[in-house]
Amino acid sequence: MAHGLDNWCYKDVCEFLKENGFTFLEFRKGSHEAWINRELNAVVEINVHSAKSFPIRTLETMIRQSTIPKKIWRDWTKR
């Protein structure tokens, strides 16, 4: 499980995105997926890899792409 912005793995990101209105859009080049939230007009590209956690800069890129404030991402881990 993620803690703050540390230890976010593929499963955590997908779960967070689903809970915030995103749905799977398509497979992209290599081992990437695109998730979309039409209401927010946002597309997040996720690098699909095993249970390893994402580097913080990679997670921050996904946060920017989602247009969801970083605080909401952090608070999600405290539930």
C-alpha cells in the first residue's frame, strides 16, 4: 500500500484512478496504458510493470496528467 507519495505501485495508481472517475482507454507503445477521465478532460499514461513502486518523479508526472491535486493523492493513502 502507498504511503503519502511513496510506494505507489501499478495497482495503487489504477485503484486511485478508478475511484476518481478514470477508466482504461487503451494500450500504448511498450508496456504503457492510457486511462481517461472525460469529465476532467485528462489522460494518464501508466507504465505497467510488476509490483515495484514508481519513482517519485514518475508518480508526479501521473499526478500532473490527472489534474487531480497532489493533496488528494496523498489523502487517499490515509483512508
